[in-house]
Amino acid sequence: MIIKDITEQKVKKTGVVLPFEKNNIFQIKINKTIEIVVVPNPGEKNAHQDNVGIILEENKILKILSKRYADVSITEINTKNIILDDKVQCSFDSELKNLNLNETITVKNRCIGFDELFEVVKMDQSSIIK
């Protein structure tokens, strides 16, 4: 075919949408990182927390967001472990209460080693010194 033949061909229209075969369409993912943070239910809602405690299925949200974004992960926050400055993981024997994000605390614990996979120092028998 020459260029004249190609430019003179009529494009078939089906309604308003041009017909494309599905094998010609590929997913373009946005190069951004999304982190889903799952926190435990605090129990009773306080007056200033009326919008806290929405129950969502994080695995379904992960599946939906993974179709559009390049890097999607789930981080689960429990009340017996914390990670300090992305470098030290502290495990507590009892549940932590009244601890806020970006709060400065002093922790007493025992070092049990370095996790090479996650590159964090692991501590157990932790307790917060007031």
C-alpha cells in the first residue's frame, strides 16, 4: 500500500467509539507509590473522631489501585509493635495506648538482632519510659 491508499481509507465507526481490538490496548501505570495503612479499631469513638473507623477491605483496594499505580503496598499497624525512624522495630508485651504519630518517646528494650531483609534493628521486651 502506498500513503495515498492509507489516507483515503475510511475509518469504521461503531456509534461514537472507534473499534479497537483488546489485544492492542495496554495498561499505562502511573509511576507513583501508594501505601494503604491499616490501623486497629480504637473501640469507642471520641467526639472529635466521628469520621474515624471506616471499615474497608484493604485487599480489594490493593487490587483496584494496582491496576493503575506502579507500586502499591499495605502497611498494617498493630498496637504491640512500632517502628522508630524507619530503622528500629520495637515489640511490646502489652498494647500501646495514647501514642501519637511523630511523638517523641523514650523506649527501654533488649536488642535481639538486625533484620537484613528489612534493614531494621529488632528490639523486644520494650517499654516506654515516661
